[in-house]
Amino acid sequence: MAADLAFVIGYDISDPRRLLRVHREMCRHATPLEYSIFLLVGSATAKDRCLQEIDALIKPQEDDVRCYALPARGFQGRIGRASLPAGIVWTGLPAAIA
């Protein structure tokens, strides 16, 4: 079985109702890092399925959705305030960023 891949998916949705729908759908497929930035850890098929679901919700002339593959051994880091206090572990995070 192939190892999971990691993708960063971000969006800019112009309509508040579509924005909420897209956010809810993204939460079904990926882990939110910020409100409109998600980490999807899974197969290329899972990524394609997610993007197909999102494509059905957006207006391509008005909205922008982008997906970037992360390198398997690329640098992962964070600058600034941590999202969780020291000693707190959120087990809902994928192993790729936990």
C-alpha cells in the first residue's frame, strides 16, 4: 500500500453562503489549519474526490481554490504563536503535522 501524500488546499470564496458550504465540505475531507487553509493527508484519489466536491460548490468566475502537494520529506515548521498551549496535544491532527 502506498504511503499517504500531503496537500495544502486553500480557497478565497466571494459569497458568504458559498464560503460556509465550502468550509463545511472541506472539514469532511481535511484538517483546518486556518479558516480557509486545510491539510489533506491521503491518496491522490482522496484529493481528487475532495476537489470534485468543492468544484460543485464554487463559481469559478468568482472564487479561487488552490491545491499544493507537499514534498514527502520537506521542511515543516511554524513561526509565531503556537495554535495550542504547551503540553496540549490535539489527537485529531494527522500524524504528518502532529
